[in-house]
Amino acid sequence: MADSDMKWFYDLSTGQVTQGKATGFETRMGPYDTEAEARHALERVNARNEIADDWDEAAED
């Protein structure tokens, strides 16, 4: 069994969290070590994007 088979992934197209690569890479985020990390993937991405946007705005000033 490959290590990625035990990891968790978030599917952008369905919003489902799966263990293992159940979907294609086009809509799959991960791997994550825990189900909880995968479940909160979008929150983490949004927070990082907000920080990056703030950094970009500060650099423009």
C-alpha cells in the first residue's frame, strides 16, 4: 500500500473528503495527514490568500 493511500484529500468538485486518491488531480487538494486537515482545506487556503493579498497591497504602497 502506498503512503498516499493513507493520506486524506479534499475534492473541490464535490466538497467530499476521502482517504486515498479517489479523484483526479484536477479537483483534488492534498495530501493531508488527517481527515480534519482535509476537511478544513478551503479555510486554510482562504486564510493564506488573504495574507498574500495583504502582503501584495503593502508592497504596492
